[in-house]
Amino acid sequence: MTLHIFDTVEALSQAAAVLIAAKVLEKPDCVLGLATGSTPVPTYEKLIEMNRAGAIDFSRVTTYNLDEYCRLPEEHEQSYHRFMKDHLFDHINICPENTHVPDGNAADPDAEGIAYDAAIAAAGGIDLQLLGIGRNGHIAFNEPCDRFIWHCHAVKLAESTIQANKRFFDSEDQVPRMALSLGIGSIMAARQVLLLATGEEKAEAVKALVTGDVTPMVPASILRHHPNTVILCDKAAASLL
Ligand code: GLP
């Protein structure tokens, strides 16, 4: 695991975009694992700029997103389907049929999870997995738990996640309580992991990830066992290291 600390979110986002662009240049038909949340937004803006400037071509890239809220219409402005279109897919030359987000409205979430994992495997696995981190150390929606859950699964969101994400909704009771999330297994199977953490509110999670025990109570801590993980933090997120 390597850790880089940046003075600004701008510099961090530029570095993250360059790492993703390098993967696309090296392997034009690569499979990217993508994340939502506010953290990767400036990185996506940089990728859009690079694509518009002709520096990277997404036409052969395939993407799989980490997670989606359950029982939120895909068109809802806070669905992760919508988020990805608004912040990336609608602005780059990616083929919409090559982009994938789990179906949080699937009648049978277990079957959807099995199918999603199988689709990633059939695509050859994830070449580069982009991650944010929750304030409680979650990755995707793998919440603190007594065990690592390996497969794509439906998950009940932790109270701290509901509190953190209510800023995106009109009121707390509109925040979905369930999500469909990639499991720890697919994340660990990615050939490269790129985790971004910005802001003071991530400092405890980053400290636990970098210096604490590997425990399912801090799901991100499993990345200490991943052979190729790069963590990019701004100074605020690294302030407790
Ligand atoms: C969300 C997402 C995660 C994301 C995290 C942090 O709930 N499921 O994939 O990494 O929370 O979000 P943010 O970047 O907005 O702090």
C-alpha cells in the first residue's frame, strides 16, 4: 500500500485522473471500477477535460460501479445511475452499453448481486478500482460488520452513513435505508485500487485504514492485504497520521 499526501484537493484530483488516464492509455479496453460520492467529482471533471482535449479515449473502456441505493428510481437525482451520467458518462465518449451500475430496484437483490459479480468476472475482472471512503471506514457500501462480506449483496446502511448522506436529500427520511453493494471480494480482486480521501471528516477513517488493525469493523482496512493499493489523501484527511 502506498500513501501520497497532497496540499490541495485540486492536486490530488489531478494525480488521480492521471493514474486513471494512464491505465486507459496502457489498456484501451480496460475495465474500470467507479465510485460515487463527492470525493471523486473533481477527478471526474479532470477526466472529462482530458477526454475533450483528446488525451484519453473511453470508447473501448468498460465500467462497473460499486453500488446503488435500493428502491430509488434510476432517474432520481440522487440515484447513482443519475450521478454517473451527470458527473461523467454524459460528458465523455464512453459507450452507454459499456457502463454498469447495480440495479437497486431488482426484484431479487441476491440474484442481481450474483449476476453483477458474474458480469465483472466475464469482463475479465477490474483493472483499476476507484474508491472513496466513508467516515466509518466503509468502502462501497460495505458497512462495519462482524465479518467481511465477499460477494455483491444488499446491505442495511449504517446510521452514520445515513447521517453523512442526508446532505444530498431534502430530508433525512428520504435517504434510502438499503443499498446493493459490491462485496469486499470483487474490490480485493481488482488488479489495482486507487482510494481517495479528502477532508477532515475522513481523518479518523484514514488513520484506522493506515495504522489500525485489519478488521471488518473498518472495512477499508482489508486493503492492507491488497498487493497494489494507492491511497491519495489531502492534508486534512491525513491530519491524524
Ligand atoms: C458513499 C458511497 C461510497 C463513498 C462514500 C464517501 O456512501 N457509497 O462509495 O466512497 O460514501 O462519500 P463522499 O465521497 O461523499 O464522502
